[in-house]
Amino acid sequence: MEIKVMKRVLDRNQDKAEQVRKLLKEQRVKMYNFISSPGAGKTTLLEKTCEYLKDKANIGIIEGDVSTDRDAQRLKMYGNPIVLINTDGGCHLDSNSIEKALSEFSLADLDMIFVENVGNLVCPSHFDLGETSKIAVVSTSEGDDKPIKYPMLFRDAEAVVLNKMDLMEHTNFNYNLFKKDLRSVSPEVPLFRVSCTKDEGLGPWLEWIEEKVKVEL
Ligand SMILES: Nc1nc2c(ncn2[C@@H]2O[C@H](COP(=O)(O)OP(=O)(O)O)[C@@H](O)[C@H]2O)c(=O)[nH]1
Ligand SMILES: [Mg+2]
């Protein structure tokens, strides 16, 4: 019985996600869904990315947060339109809340939307939001085993950002093992090694996402 209930929830989410995807395609807006553990650096990466794209593209932000507006406040200063979704304890965003958030934007004025999902590697991977792609963010301080332990996210992601490279020498993070495991679940996915706070290694990531802004849906 419980399995059936869960399946109905996922089915309903999937139907709505397809409607969101259709709407975004009609409006020619791409949507990138950033997923990571809490604290891996999603907001910091988005800060750097919004700053870089400021005069290059029109970006909207959907900020998913359990209960505060802290990340939304951090991102507000870059001047992008931003909609906050508080999940009130929920561990992921769903397509229904994304559809409502989209109605707050003037989609015709946007090129791309960044969604910061709730910090969690499991549930956000299971709920399609109607996004163009998922971006997996992982950091050296949380261990090198994430791709093999949470393969679904790393299999689905269109890019993987490995953040906090500045901390790697202080941890037991084994980059070769991380990469081997990542390649076993996703042989081709682009991998960007960065340090957001030190502003190091961000060039290839920023160029990659800038190219994605130009891609026709
Ligand atoms: N040392 C280091 N700290 C970072 C880096 N990127 C982010 N942080 C810090 O990690 C913490 C969590 O970052 P945040 O962007 O809020 O993570 P989120 O929960 O995934 O949005 C903050 O204190 C950041 O300043 C980095 O590249 N190196
Ligand atoms: Mg955040």
C-alpha cells in the first residue's frame, strides 16, 4: 500500500514536471537544478556564477530552503529576480512548487533559471522539477565516496562541480578514487574542480554555463 501511495506522488510530480518543461521550452528559458549536501557550496557557486553572468544573461533564481531566507538574501544583491520556496521541513523541491514559483517571473525576460534545491543528495534526485538539467555540487570536505553512494544524482547530472579544492590537502579526500567512482556511474560527465571562496578554477565552469545560456531548447 505504501509503495502505491509513493508511486502516485511521484506520478503526479512527473506529470507536473512535464508541464513545466513544456512551458519553459515555449518561453525558451533553460532551468538548471543545483543539488548537493548541505554546505557543499551551492549558494557560493551561484553567487560567483550570477556575478559572472551579470551583463551576459538574464538569470532568475528559485531558492529552495527549509525555513529561512538566508540564501535568498545572499543572492539578492546580484540584482536577479528571485523567488524563495520554504519547504517547511520538506527535504526537496517538487514540480508543483516550481510551477507556482515560475508564475512570479516574467519568463519572456529570462534566459535561464537557477534552482538551488534543498541540501540533500537523495530526495532532490528523485523529484523531476521539469528542469533542463541537474548540476551536482560536491565538496572535498564531505568525503570522496559520494558518487558511488548516491549514483542516481551523478548519473543524471549534466555537470559535476567539485568544490573546496583549497581544503583537499587538509582532508583524506582521494581525488583519483573520487574520479574513478564518478566515471563508473557517468563516464562522460564534465567535472569542474573549483574553490569558490578562493576564486580558483572557476573559469572553465563559468565558460561552460555561459555556453549553455546560448543553447537553443
Ligand atoms: N574553504 C572553502 N569554503 C567554502 C568554499 N565554498 C563555500 N565554502 C563555505 O562553505 C560554507 C557553505 O557554503 P554554502 O554556499 O552556503 O553551501 P550550500 O549549503 O550548499 O548552499 C560557507 O561557510 C562557505 O563560505 C570553498 O571553495 N572553500
Ligand atoms: Mg545554500
